Amino acid sequence: MSSKPLYLLGILLTIFLGTVLYYKLCPTCYQQEVVVNDEVIEAPVSATMNPFFVSDSNGDLNINVNDNINFKLSGISILQPISKKVEEAIDSLKRYLEVFPLKNLKITGYYTSDEINNSAFPNLGLARANAVKNYLVSQGISSSQIDTYGELNDDLIPDQDSIYHGPQAFTISTREKDDTSHLEALRLIAEDIKANPLVMYFDTAESSIVLNAEQREKVAKLSRYLDKVDGASITIVGHTDNAGHAESNISLGQKRADFAKSYFIKNHIPEHKISTISKGQEEPVGDNSTEEGKALNRRTIVTLN
């Protein structure tokens, strides 16, 4: 065999081995089927690797770290551990916001169409933004300087372990000193929730909570209000129908209220801002002589204090 065919064979072998090693060893790649000349082959796909980036166009803040806060597919809990580089970046952000109290940090959490929203929030992105917000608050950043949002982003690609690397974005803005629009917005939230509190119903033998779109919006409003208003808290009241003894129904109502509390804690509502009580069968809103009325009475009510 002449040297030229051997040379070409060597090139092809090198390309083949390089490709195999690339998608076998690359920790942020996985295989995806593609079609070439009617033949299905496996090709490596690179995961999205968003940096921890925060910049202020009207200031001297410019943080850009090649790492981030990460989440599992359909997850709302931050994956631990968080890298030292990100922790140091958050400390720099904290010091900047302390110096400039009129600066606001906007956190936009991203989610994809392929994910399932099992959170209490209107979308998975907002739930993730609230998880990040809670972590920043635990590191000393004031929740009054943080706003959270959610946004669909189908450009995100998880890695081979179904992890999204940095599915959030950060933006710094500056509020005018005499701007009170945010206070008016909070006042309207309080009026709305107090007039129309969040009500969650329970089946007789069921201990799960599934919220509709309207209820999820109320959870988002409650979360925002608790973040922005000093001393704000919520009370969860458990109610039952009149089946059984009144004393046991007080206990059952408390269990429902406590179950709802644990649900909110899992959804990033601070535990110390939640109190629970039970009214048992004392305050029916439906006719206990009918199944429909009993179903209306098996409920928890969440309102602002």
C-alpha cells in the first residue's frame, strides 16, 4: 500500500478516535441522534454553561465567574456544594449592594418546555429565582433589594447528568430616591390577599397539594410581599368538615395547616414567617349535610398578617 492511502487512513482514524474520546470524556456533553445521508449516528452535544455574571452599566460592578448556581432537570433546589469562586462573587455583590442601597438586583430564573413544574409558583423559572434569592439572603444580601422573575428559555441544554448550569441571569438597576411605586405595588398585594386569601382544598384521605394557575399567582404575590415588607408574615388556618369528633377535627385541621406550611417551606417561603392554627369544624363555609359542602369545608386558608 502506498504512503498516501496510509496517510489518509491515519487522518480518518485520528478523527474517529478524537470524536469518541470527546463525547466519552467531556463532562458537559451528551449524545444526540443526528441523521447524515439517511444514516442515524450519535453526535456529542455541549451543555449550556452560563457564567455567574453581574454587571452594573451605571456603576463599577463587573462580576464574571466561570461557574454558577446549578439545578437538576425540573428541580427547584440549588445543587450543593456551591463553588468557592461563586461564594466569593456573591460576597462582592453583597458589599456593592450595601454601599448602594438604591440598587436593585433582578434575578431571572430560566426553565425549558421539557421540564415539569411541581413547584407552587407560576413557572419553574420563578421558583428557581426564589431559591437563588433565598441563598443570597442567607449570605447577607437584603431581600428588599432583590426582585425575582421567571422566563422560558428553550436554548438551555442540560449536561449528561440532567443538570442545568446557571439557569438564571442577573441584572442591576437603580431606583430613584423619591420613587414610591414599589410601595404602592406592595399595598395592592396586601389588599388583594386579605380580601381574597389563598384557599387550598383537601380530599378526605389525601395529603397532597396541587395548585391551579390562580393559586400559583397568589403564592408568588405572598412571596414577594414577605420579601419586601419588614415583619410581614402569613398565617395558615386548617379547617375540616364535621365528620368525627370536634376534638379530633382540631387535630386534623392542625395537621393540614402544618402540611401546607411544610409545602411552602419546600417552595422557598421562609419558615420563620409562617404560623399555623386550626379551627377544626368550627367555621364551615359549606353545608356539612352534603358531600359538596363537606369538600368546601376541608380546606386551609393562607393570608397575610
